[in-house]
Amino acid sequence: MTRARLLAIALAVVIVAGLALFAGSALARVRQMRYEMDALQRDIDGLRVRAATLTATIEAMRHDPAYLEKVAREEHGLVRPQDTVIKFPKSATGR
């Protein structure tokens, strides 16, 4: 073989090797990006569920007096004027 032909083959091998290395790292990056996209999609799905729950809570607060009463009693300790409140002393054991 001539020297020019050997040089052309060597150059072709170097180019192919470089492309293989580049493609390998590019494929790894694509795989990593897909993983990140999947994680972000799971986050988005969770946030959509949370938003739907909050929307339902807002609607209940706007239109459901029984729900408002439940929240007032359970979360804020409010009572009606005609309710009887019984307070228990705290025990020494912390129960």
C-alpha cells in the first residue's frame, strides 16, 4: 500500500473512533435527560393532583357550610354558643 493510502485509512480510523466516543457520551447524556424528564413529569403529576385537591377544598369552603363548620371545630377549636365544652385537666404523665 502506498503511504497516502495508509494515511487515509489511519485518518478514517481516527475519525470513526472520535465519532464513536462522541456518540457514546451523547447517548449517555440523552439517557440522563430522559431520566430527568421522567422525574419532572412525576413531579408535575403530583402537583396536578395537589392542585385538584386544593381546588376541591376551596370549592367546599365557598359552598359547603357543613365543611366550614367541620374545619372550624376540628382545626380551630371553635364551638357554637349552645355547645357545652368539657375541659379535661392535663395529667402528670402527659397523656
